[in-house]
Amino acid sequence: MKLETFFPYRLAVAAEAFSRNLTDVYGREFGLTREEWRLLFLLADEEEVTSLELARRTTLDKVQVSRASLRLEEKGLITRSVSDTDRRLRIYRCTEKGSSLFEAALAKVEERARLILDAMPAADRDALSRGLDALVAAVGTVHERLDGDDPV
């Protein structure tokens, strides 16, 4: 078997290529790293988010969240504070400056994503969307099935 035909590899390559293309927009034009973009994206729609929730919803680990949030705070795009109820948790909020930058960046990122997807025939875009939904469901099904098994 060749690596280039191994499905997990092909999926990772496609996701990375798509992501890098979007990184050109928010990175070059707005000065954000991939980790900063993910945090800002999540915070822009929420009043506040805890450090645990950020790590869970962004697929970033605690160290990545901590470093990216520090940079975003230094740029004046978010605020961080210690939770009143649990001193181990940080509470993150998007600032007005962060919301404005996010909205401007999002419009351009969506435009780039649309350009890429529009380069595909409509039937392929629809098939890709259905396929991604099916893949996520299948992964969940297998994970639940295997998680319920007792190790031998």
C-alpha cells in the first residue's frame, strides 16, 4: 500500500491544504495564527467561555489555549480572568476590538472557502458534505461501540 492511497492520509492532506489556504487570509491579512483564529472564532459568538470549554471545542490542548489566549489578550482582542468559583479555570471574553477584527476576517475567510468550494462541481460539493456528515456519524458509532467493550 502506498501512503498516497491510504484514506486517513488523503483526508489529512485535503484538510491541511484547505486550512492552509484559509490561513493565508486570517494570517497574512489579520495577523492571527491558526490557534488564535480558532479561539477568536469560538469567543466571537459567546458571552464568555472557560478554559476547559475552549480546549474541548477547539481541539487544542491546554498549553495551546494558554499561549494563543495570551497573544490574543496582548493584542487587545480578548480578556482573560480567573473564575470566581474555580481558581483553576480561566474565563475568556472577546473584546469589541476582537469582535470587529473577527467579523472582518470571517467575511474574507468565508469568501476564500467559497472560492475553493465553487471550483468543484455542485454535485461533488453536495457529495462531500454528505460524506463528511456520514464519516463523523460513523466515527461516533464505532467509538461508542468500542468504548462500551471491556478490554480483554
